[in-house]
Amino acid sequence: MAGAAQAAPRVLSLDQCADQYVLALSPRAAIVGLSTRADDPDSRLRDLARGLPQRRTTLESALSAKPDLVVRYWGGDPRFLAQLEKRGARVVTIKDASDFGGVRANVRRVAAAMDRRAQGEAVIARMDARLDRSAGAWRGATALYVTPGGFTGGEGTLVHQILKSAGLTPVPPGPGFQPVSLEQLALSPPRALVLGFFDDFMLANNRWGLGRHGVMRRVAAGRTIASLPGSMLGCPDPSAAEAVEILAARAPR
């Protein structure tokens, strides 16, 4: 086991989403740095981050870690990344994913860079097992997904795919992230509501957000089927399948 860790590339993560991939795939001894948000409440694998070094996204901090591989989703600007590559580090960028095929591709990309392909396939197998167990659970029932700020995720978003994977039909139709109409919510409330990010204190307690409005509270009180934590929704990673599993578990039998 020690030999495997020694053979693995020294890996540095630049942001919280990259942390999830690095913690899931890299040998612990090969992780030379995680982001400063690796152990925050909205970091899904925060328990695994305990005891590992956290580093700010500065060139001095990154170079002092002497990484062979740098994993990122949004962390680090182009000049910063270019300097890392100039000094011999390989930079792998996690891509946006609008479906679970995109998540699988991300896992395989990062796992290949670490020479941890078998571990990557194991992560994918666990994700796919969750999806298989959850498929069709709601039998096409309609549901509205909404965040504290009053937005929903339409076609082409991963949260849209999360609902569909549990057998729900997301409403309203349309592409991308869209604002939810408070008037429509009052006059024609959805049959079911899926909340997202309401566990985030700063977001859920935004006094100007739709999430605190009286109409929203009344609708949510009787129609919410699940409140999904931000740690399952904030990054394009396999934890999205856990959100599917939660939704499926709430389906009527």
C-alpha cells in the first residue's frame, strides 16, 4: 500500500469541487494540498479532508507543495495555471456536466491522470448502482426544483437530470437556470417541490430571496418531497447520484 502511494503523483486540488475528486481517487499520502474549503459543511467528503494540508490559491503556496498533478474545476486563473505547468506540474480541469455521462467522463479523466483507473471505475460503479436502484421511482410525477434565491434548473442542467433520474418530470419546461415566478407559485402551486441549498445558512436566510417569502413557505410546508443539501448539488461529481437516491426513497410505494 505504501508503494502504491509512493508511485502515485503528488496531487494538489485548487477548489472545493476538485477536492471531491482528489479525496475520492488519490491515495491519502499523495495529496499535498486541498482547498481551504475542503472541510466546510458543504464539502461532501469533508470527513476525509481532516488532517490533510489546505493551501490558498497562490503560486508560492502551490509551488511549495511540489505537485506533479494539479486538479481544478474553477480554481486558478490562466496565468497561475501556466506558471504551474511551466514548472512541470500537469493541470487537469474538471468540466461542467449536465448529465451523469459527463460525470463519468470527469471521473475517468481525473483517475487516468492519477493512474488510478481501477479506483475511478469503482467510483463510477457505485454511482451507477445508486442510479439503477432509483430509476423511475416517481413514475413521471411532476415536481418543481427551487433554490432559496428563487431559481430552478431546466433542461441542460445536472439538477434537471437528478430529478429525471429519480422518475420525476421537472417543471416548468425550458433550458438552463430560470427564475421561478412567485405569482405562478401562488396561483398554480406545483404538485411537488424539491428544495436545493436550503441547508446553506447564508442562502436560506437571504431576506430578499424567494425562499423566505410567505407564499414560498406555505407551498413548501405541504408539498416538499425532499430538501437536497448543497454538498450534493454544488459540484458536477458522483454525489449527485446520492441526491437521486434521496428523492427515490421519498417516492410513494
